[in-house]
Amino acid sequence: MTPETQNAVEAKRGESTKLTGKVTSAKMEKTIVVEVTRLVQHKKYQRVVRISKKFYAHDEKREAKPGDTVRIASSRPLSRLKRWTLEEVLTRNTSAQ
């Protein structure tokens, strides 16, 4: 293996998976619930279907609010459900709550 390909493999291995979604709940201490929606083609009907899944993410500074669009990154298990950490808030929710 050449040094260039070895560096590329090492960089790929160290990266964490990143997802973008909308915050649905921020009521817990330093924990947010992020709903990630993706488009998948149905196997039988060949129709594009919207699938959403909820992820629990760690928000140390409690900066994310419900309705915000955020980016989360995978991490080590932090609790029974939390395996993600908040990376950044992309857009803020402008409506009053």
C-alpha cells in the first residue's frame, strides 16, 4: 500500500458519521431529540417514501431549541440511548414558542 492510500484509509477510519435533522425536544438535561428524515425508494412499489428516525444527542451547552436544524455526529455510548453529540446548530427556529 502506498503512503497516499494509507493516509486516506486512516482519515476515513477516524471520521464520525454526521447527520442533519430537526430538534423535536430539548426538555431533558443536556439531551436533545433530533428527527432525521430521508428519502428511500419502496422495494415493491418503486415509490419514493419519506422515512424519519429519532436520535438522542448530547448538547453540553444546551444551545439547541425545538425547531432548530442541527448537525449531529456519532460518538461513544454516553447513556442507554445517547450515541450522538451535537456538532453545530445550522438554522434557528424563528417562530415564537
